[in-house]
Amino acid sequence: MLATVISKIERGERRIDVDDLVAFALALNVSPLTLLLPPTADGEPVDLTESYVVSSATAWSWAEGRQTAMDWEVRPIASFDPAADPAISSELYEQEQEFGRRNAEYVALAQPTERQRLANHPAVRMVRTLSSVIADLVTPSLRLDRVHLAALSRMARRRYEQLGYELDDIAEELPPPVQVQPSPGETDRRREEKETQFYNIAKQLHRTQRVTGKRLRSTGKPAEADESTTEDGGASDKQ
């Protein structure tokens, strides 16, 4: 890219097209998203178009292919049927259902063809939800109160348990491991290795016994043991 082109871009005299964006990203060794989006994802408004504004957190998630371009905060109380709890508004429940529908469609289409089925797997969806809840828990800029934090913590634990159930189902569907039968030559080699190992162990034990016997004889302990045995025997005979 010519220096005159860069100067015009810096002065605002030339728009940046897709080719320019990719070239700058490669030159700076960053993702094109780094040049397109704000440096933080703290909830500040971002103009995706002249008429569509979302938070910076949503903009990043949308650009990364993780969430549809719709502001929605995961709310623990909205994950249940409002008919079961009058405190939950039906409007909030409907909004969550709409977000879930749009998000599922977006995530499936935002991935390459071979990943679309993976994106809709229950375990993968559970991981995304759990990741979103944990992100809210550890983001200090949200400044959530204790009640909300406790509710999010309970929700994270439930999602974690549900993820465990999904992983158990995956493990049950896996094919059994293939038993590889060793070749005759390999079987003979293993047998020889075991026989050699057993021989070495027996030889070491025999050597240890010989050394121990020499030490005991040198200290005279066996003789004392014999004398005590004789005296005991004699005492028992006298009795």
C-alpha cells in the first residue's frame, strides 16, 4: 500500500474497503475485528449501522460468531415458565425465547458448513450459556448486586450440572475401544522380557539373602538363638 494512500486514509479523504482492512490487520498482526470494534467490551454503545446500535459486548460477541446482534442479558429468573412464577413477566419470558431462537439461527449460520451441526449440539449450547454466565460473574464493570450475583452463581452451577449430563450421554454413545491383538512375534518378545525380569528379581533376592546370612553369622545371633532354644528346651525337660 502506497504512503499516499495511507495519508489519505489518515486525513479521512479515502474510505477503507475490505482489502485495506485485511492489509492493515496483516501488517499489524491483529484480527480485523480489533480494527473494527472498540478496544473494550464494557457495554458502551456501538453503531453497527446508522440505525442499529448495540452494546460493545454484544458487538464483539456478534463479530466473533458467538451471539446474534441483539442486546440480551442472561437473567436467571427468565429461564423458567412465567406461569410457574407470577413474579416473572410474560414479556421478559417472550423476549428470552425470541433471543434464543434468533441466537440459535445465527450461531448455526455463522459457522462453516462442517461446524453447523456442532454449533447446535446441546453440549456446545450449554458451554456457550455457561461461558456467558461466568463472564457476567467475573466482569467487575457490570457492578451487579449481591442478589443478582447469587442468582447467576446458582444458574452457573445448574448449567455446569446439565453439561455433565450431556457429557455422560456423549460417552455412552461412543463406540467401544478397538482391541488390538499383538502379533506372534510381539507376544514372544513380551514373554521373554517378563522371564528376564523375573530372573533378575529372583537373582537379586538370592543375593540379598546370602548377604543377610553372612551378616547374621558374623554377629553370632544365630548361635545365641540356638542356646536360648536349648535352655528353653532344657527347662521344659526339667519341668
